Amino acid sequence: MRFAPSPTGYLHVGGARTALFNWLFARNQGGTFILRIEDTDVERNRPELVEGILDGLRWLGLDWDEGPLYQSQRLAGYAAAAEKLLSIGAAYLCYCPPEKYAGGDFADEAVGGKNEIRRIVRCSCREGMPSSAAQNPAVRFRVPLGATTRLDDAVFGPREIQNEEIEDFVLLRSARSAIGGTALPTYQLGAVVDDIDMRITHVIRGADHISNTPKQLLLYRALGAVPPIFAHVPLILGPDRTRLSKRHGATSVSSYRDEGFLPEAFRNFLALLGWSSGDDTEVFRTSELIQRFSLGGVSRTNAVFDRAKLEWFNQQYLQKLPIDELLPAIQAELERAGLWHPEWATSQRDWFACTVDLLRPRTRLLPDFSHWARAFFSDDFDYDLAAQEKFWKDERLPDLLAQLADELAALPAWTHDTCDRVLRQLAEKSGVKAALLINATRVALVGQPVAPPLFDTMVVLGQERTVARLRRAPPVVSARSVAG
């Protein structure tokens, strides 16, 4: 198996899904997953994007067994293949100017009705009659006429293409450089030569490549090689059923990483874009995906990228991952936000794990731990204005919060039940509802109107921090926000 991106852009969702399917199939079959960089499109390649592609694959956890291998370092092999094809008559020198074929190597006029096949233009160079005296001809493949090419696709099934529908496609744009071994191959030649050399047995790629396959099958046979099994997977569409693009939001894998999605969740979501396990199961650990993945489960129907569903997957993983697997991701987020303390990974690791476990049912993305839940990891946080105005408007609260702080400070045992008892007893003897104190205390402790259960929050914050926050809490406040 191989994943062969071109460094003309970042790793996008469609490319990531293709890489994932190849990786899952290779792992399921006990095969080899090869990473190949197709970097011979000198006009569009951006070499600095290679590392971005590699980073995206690493983040997704798609480790490769061989590579990255670069086509730009394998030019002699493509030139040798072109020379072989010339020598056996499977290719010819084309002296036509490139602009002649800018429209696609076929005639503009239709033949018959709109469903009829357009007639392919064969240049006179094919018959050894050059149309010009160009000094540096291209190398074109000589498509065998009067025959058909059969494709047995592992997803879409068999289909036959009349060779008359296939143009004599370019292999090398410069025949002169073929002998010197420095020619840049076209996609068709480069992919086939590499797949032969790397002994690729299966090619899984997007359905937009299916039109390339008959040309490549002809090349395999002309070079005396057995073609791999092709499996073309459905496209990924946006919610409006058009091809996924920037107008639908982020399409780069790195954007979702930066937003705070977990790689495990993103990987699970991607796997179900065009593949089904055969039942209603949606959440799979990676080992389960590997075990259950098969080409038979790949759909012929285009998949729809549903952002809400991706967020749902992320919430599922935030809530259900074993806490030891989740902690490194939370640590990385807190480090990014400047909130991390090294002792949380050592002497206070139990506290850190307990705090994350308390918070995660209410989180959606990793930045929730540094934004919404900031008060659990720092004493420097803001009070939500709407929460202040709603829950701190009773004029009795300054005295009540001060009394609560004093009584909590005197507790010999700091537990959920002792904190609960002290607050309710104070409310009862003061003649107020416990809810008044509970809501006001929550805002005093975390600055937010919504948080995990109050007494669990108090236990996690600890006695000293809880008392200090109650004592610093503004009284009946009109201020916009107060930083501790």
C-alpha cells in the first residue's frame, strides 16, 4: 500500500481519508505502508509543504513503514522506462507544440448525440510524420487501437473502456532528457513506474482518479508488469452536496488539530466517511478499525462531511478515553496556554487526573480546558458579567460568602459531604435558600454560571483555594470583570 501526496497544498481531509484507508488496509492485511512524495510538478509544488503533510500524518497516528520516498530523486528510472517504451514501439516522439493539446487531446465537436463519445485526435507524429521540426519533442504513449481496456475496481466493480476514448497521453515532456535521466515524468508514468518498483499490490485512492486508471493499466501491460488491484473510494462532499472546499470551512487536517480535536476522534470520523463496518457501531478504537476494515465495506456513494458529527465524535472520545490516554493531550493544551505546572505530571498527577476527569463530561474541544475551565488550573481568571448580575445581586451575599469562607476554613476534613453540610447549614440558619449560596459560590470559585457539581469542584480546588476565592469574591458587583 502507498500514500502518494503531491506537495501542492497541506494535507486536506480527502487526502487524509485516502491515507487512512491505505494505512488501515495495510495493517489489516499485515502489509507494508509506503509514503511517497510526488514532487515532480515543478510549477505547482511547494517543498515547504512536505513537512506539513508529514506532521498531519504523524498527528493522525498514520505511521509509515517505508519513506518518505521522493519522485524528484528517482528521475533516472522514469527516463529509462520511457526509453524502453520507445524502443518497443509502445511510445513515440511527438513534435507538436504543447498548446495544441491544451484543451485535452480531443476534438471540440461532439459526434452524434450528447451521450456519444468525442473523437480523440491522433497527431501525425504517431505515424512518424512530425507536424513540426521541434528540437525537443515530448514522449507520448501509443494507445493500442481497436481494443478495450478492462478495469476491475474493488469498489465500483468492472468496467470496460474503448481504447479509442483514450488519448495518446504524454509520458515525458522532454525526450532529449530521457537519455540523460533527468526528465520530469507526468503523473501517469511516475505513478506506474514507482508502483512497479515498490511492488504495490493495492492502490486505494479517490474516485476522481478513476479516469486515470485505464491509461495506467495500459502502461503496466506495456512495461510487462501485473497491475495492482485498484479501489476507488467515493468523494467527500460538503453539506450542500458539492465537493468539499474552503467555502465549507477548514479542509486542512492541521486546522482541525489546531482547533483542539483529538487525533483518535478525527481518525474515527474519517474512517466512517465512505466506509461502514456493516453494523450500527460508530465509535471504534484504532485496533478495532484495523481489525474490521475491508474494501468490501467501502461505499460507492459520496460521503458528506458533517462538522456537527465530528464534534460529537470528539466529545465521545473526551468522555470515554482512558484517563491516562487523555492526559497528554490536556497537558499539551495547558502548555500551549501557559497554564501548565510540571508537578501535575509528577507529585500532583493524581490531582491532575481527578480534575480532568471531573471536567471532561462538559468539554467539546481541547481548548475548553484552558478557556472555559481555566479557573481549575489558574487563580487568574475572569468573572462572567452575566453570571455576576444574575447570581450576585442579593445584598446579603457579601456577608454570607464571608461567613461561608470562615466556616469552610475551620473544617478539619475536606470532603464533598462536609462542604455540602456547611453550606446548607449556613443557608438554613441565615434564612435563605441553599440555591442562592450554591449559585453565588460557583461564580466565586470558577467565574462561570455553569460548572461541574459545586461540591466536587470544591474538593478538586482544595480547601485553601476555595476559601481564598470566597474571600476575594467581589460583593454585590456592578464591575464588568475582576481578575484574581
